Amino acid sequence: MKSIAELMSELAPDEGMNDSVLPGIKLFRCSAYGARGPLCYSQGIMIVGQGKKRIYLDNRVFDYDPQNTLVMTVPMPVECETFASKEEPVLVMMIDIELAQLNRLIPIMDNHHSVPQALGESRLPGYFIAPTGEAIECSIHRLLQALQSPLEAEALGEAMVLEILYRLLALPNAAPLYALALSHTRLSRIDKALSYLHKHYAASIEVDQLAALVNMSPSAFHRCFKEVTASSPIQYLKKVRLNKAKELLQQPGVKVKQAAIEVGYESPAQFSREFKRYFSHSPGECAR
């Protein structure tokens, strides 16, 4: 029987991101060491089949690898370091978190008294590390086998993702995943603000505007936002804009001034200064 790493390698033949036959599931391959640098992580489940990635968030450092799955309950700018080589590339399966699936499982968990208590006022980060024990490994293996076949993936894939979500919800540190789905929690309210911010990052956005969107006072919103994302709202918006600008600059023909304007900067000079401070190189060096 093929290992998780072997199955991932077959599904991710190309460097970078590889689509799977199921929407919402991608596989990532990297065959070289990647130095610590800024990156914007999407909301989702990051399952490593081989290699290791290290996350730097605020003053915290943590690894995810074949023994530790990363669950990002909100999109989050971080700094990331990749440990990989041509002989042993990093292989990661990335699964989108679907609220509809969480909402199917949580009432069942609640019926069996498995939902963490006092989630409404709990101070929770927007991520957690899940130990990849034997039960989760078996679920991951079955999903990767199903992804080899378009028919099997369409017939069974959704149920297998649901099984992985259940395994994660059953863990003692899964409170951020519950909090994402329950509308009255701090984390779910911040997630709503983040969804708005990611859609409108190029517009002029005020903290008071985001706070009003989720029915919180500006001071409470600022405090909760930092608890969840490890950034202030203004810092978070700046990081999102700069990461989006870097993506634009890697497209052929996009100029620095154009990228600056498209992500919401009025001053190209300010954009260039903040870009260089964040990425340690100028936007011109990034342009193709």
C-alpha cells in the first residue's frame, strides 16, 4: 500500500500549487529550502505528507509536519520557512473549510456533549495545531486514494472530508474550529470582518467601519482582532495589500505604480517603502 507521501507526490507532480479533481482541495510541492519570509495563509486545513514548514506569528514559532496538521480558521498573514530538498520535497494537501460541513457536524457533537463550553466569550487564536494521530492518518490516506480517481472522488470525497473535519473537532484543542461556525463567538465575528476586508482591501477601510459591521465597539473589536490574527486591523490590511501587490508584480507587464494603485495605495513612494520593509527587497526586484 502506498504511503501518504507517495500518494501526495503523485497528485502534486508540479512545483507550487496543483489542483485536485475536487474543488476546495489543492496539493502543494516545494523542492527547495525556503528562507523565512512573509506569506498570506488562506483559511483551511494544511496536511503535510513529507517535509516541514515553520510559522512565525507575532512572538510565537510553531512547526507543522507529518505529525502535526495546521488548521487555519481565518486567513492570516504570517512569516513562513520551508524545510525541503530535491530529494525530499515538502508535500502539503490543503483543504478548504466549508461552514456547511461544520454546521452538519456540530449539532451532532452537541447532542453528545462534545462542544467546548463558553465559546461565546472565549479568547481564541485563528489557528491551532492538530496532532496527526492514527485515526486522522487513516482518514487522510483514504481521501488521497479517492483523489486518484475522478469517479471515486466525486462519489466519496465530500464524505471523506467530513470525516477529517469530525476527527479534528474531536480533538481537545479544536475550540477555534467550533468558534468559526457558531455565530455568537468572537472568532466568527472577526471572520466576518476579515471576509469583508479581503473583498475590499483596495478600498479605504476604517477600523470603526469594520467594528460596526460586526456590532462591536472599536476598542473591543481591536482587542478581539489581535487575539484572533496576532495583528492590529491596520497592520493586517497593510500585509494583505502588500501580499496582493507581490502577486500582481509577478504577472508579466505589471508596473510598480499600477500594482500600488490596484491594492489601495495613493502614494507609489509610500508603497515602495512599505513593500521593501516587509519583503526585504524593492517591488521593482519582484516585477517580471
